[in-house]
Amino acid sequence: MVVIRKIAPPGKTLSELEMRNVLETGLAGRFSRQKVLVLIPDHTRSLPLPLLFRLLVEVLYDARQLNFMVALGTHPALEEKELMRLVGITTKERTGRYAKVGLLNHAWDDPEALEQVYTFEQDQIKLLAGERWHSSLPERINVTINKAVNNHDQIIILGPTFPHEVVGFSGGAKYFFPGISGPEMINATHWLGALSTVLGTIGIKDTPARRMIHAAAEKIKTPITLIALTVNGHDVDGIFIGDLISAWEEAVDVSATRHIHRFDKPFQRVLSCAPPMYDELWTAAKAMYKIEPAVAVGGEVIIYAPHLSEVSRVHGKYIYEIGYHILPYFLSDWEKYRHIPLGVLAHSTHMRGSGIMENGVEKPNVRVILSSQISAEDCRRLNLGYLDPASINIKDWQDREQEGILYVPKAGEILHRLKS
């Protein structure tokens, strides 16, 4: 399939009319009388989803059935009111204009919602992982996915593309794995990303975890169309409609030029402000992931999130058990931690960043300080520094790049790294 694209000039965004025209060109008439499943992100991704939802419903008016499923991964399920808020419709619209449009959650931990499509054996896992393979990876991975995939005639993926700490760049087949997959693939791909390290993964198109995701996606039999987006702030500046790989690759090429800020010298201190859409530390940790490549060894990152009171509603028990540590910390005492889900261990290492073990002592490259409603006592349990958010004056951090101090007003999507 030829990729249909519309790209705004740098610094500009696409109008509603431009988005409608490219969606009609790429989609209109292709899904007549078919049952269509559209995979969409949750509230932790920036895009004008309410507008895009309305446009897609209009363009796909001739589908026999149109369902939207939130590719939650392991994020908490959304209640009906939250689903309506996500796609920007009122209760009246839900029972009227959009009454026949399905709004669905993915349930990663419900075996009844999943079915197996493939199994990766160890030889294939080693081949995909390459030099990043480690014996802590599973010997086999049962690839399961939401049953809805095989209960529809067509699948459409709609989502933005950004530099990503696990797979290099987000979007595309990531909406299957981990988006609507079962726990084995979620855990394995995240751990493979951790073994590759954030510095060796983020902002790189071809990564071991991305190769594994693409290999698994090849086993899906239902036809797939990708609507890959690039965004500027909260607005769309690029749309790419095509097959799962080609459209994603074109979006990545644009994202790489627009979502990576490069600096001449590393920073000693960073105030990284996590926006309210990250309502758990599980996602607000992106305020560390996207900053570490631009921080000097021995520097510090303050994750400023005064709205934040929760570590993780789903994984908090495990995170409090192990805390946040660098990758070598876990690998040096693997038997002690092998019972922890690999996805949780991966999150821990991503948040804590890179570093070394020296004579049995953990030495992270960057000090991570949390400034939120999570208490100082809990931060100690989590192996994080603590700073009272009331003590922070934003003005004290602004316009000080020449002093080695960086202020990031909306962290988590734009990658910060050195030019070299």
C-alpha cells in the first residue's frame, strides 16, 4: 500500500480540513460493510483525539460496525465516563449520534480476553535480541493478543510517534504489543528494552524490542492499516496512512527531526516538569527517560509533579518491594529478583537511569529526585531523592542553560540529548 501523507512545515500544524482530506483520501470507501477495530491511545499521549475520533467516525460511516479500543497495555482500565472524555463526547452524544460506536478497554490480565497467535522459542528470541540477549530473558514467549483482533474484518491503528525508551520510537505495531497484548509479550519486550538500556534505545529506529514487536505483528492475520501521526504540542503536524511498517517508518523520520532537542554540553541540573496527563509515576517517569541523555554524569534530574500522588495503581506493590535501581543492580543478584515481573524491573531501571556496580555498591550516573505528593519516606523506600514541591520557584530555573541548568516545562515526549 502506498503511504498517503500530509506534513506541515516545521513549526506549523495541520488544519481540521487538511486532516479530514488526508483521512478521506487514505480511508474512504475501503471498509464498506466491514467490521472495523480502531486502536487508540489513552490520555497519556498528546494528540487531538476528540477531533480525530469525530473525523474517523464520519469518514468510516459505511462500516458495518465501528469499534474503538484503547490500547492500554497495563495502564488501568477506563470507566465509561472516562472513555467518553477521552474521545470528547457527551452523554447525549453517546446515546444518540455515537450509540452504535463501540468504546472498548483492553484487559491485559484477563485470560478470557486473550488468544494466542504465536510462540517465540529461545533460538528466535536470541536472534531478535542479538548482542542484547541475556539469560534473564524467557526461554519462550507465548504471544497473546486481545481476541477482538480476530473478531474484526479490518484493524486501524491511530496514534502519535515519539522517541521511546523501550522500542526506540513509539507508535505502529506497539499498539499491538504491548498495547493490546498479554503479559508475556509486555514483560519480555520491556525487559529486552531495559537490557538495551535507555541510552542505547531511545530515538533509534531499529532496536531489538522493535524487531520483536514487528516479528509478532506478522502473525496477525487480520488486515491492518496504520494512521501514524506526528504532533506539535497537542496538534497534528503530520499524518501518514499506509501499511504497518512503511507508514510508521515515515512518521519516525519526521519525529526524529522534530521531537529531539540536541545540546552542545550536558546539564548538571534539570527541572523536568511532568504534565498532569501523567497521573502515576509509572508514566511520569518519562520525565527522566527523555532527559537523561542530556545530563552530565554526577548531575541530577528533579521530576516536578505536584499533582502526583500515586506510584502505580497496577504495579505499585512490586515497585515498593524493589525500589528504583540501575540495570546492573538487578543482574548482579538475579535470583533475588527473578520473581518480579520483567516489565516492572524494566520500569525501575529506566527510571533510575544508567550506572555501574562498584565493589557491590550501586553508583547511578544521575541523581533522581521526586518532587510530588509522594512523601519523603516513600521516596526513601523507592531509592529516590525527595524535594518538597512547595519549595520550587519555576522562575529560578528559567533561562539558565548557559549555567548548566535546564528547565523543561512539559517533559515526557521530547527527547533531550547531546549533539555528539
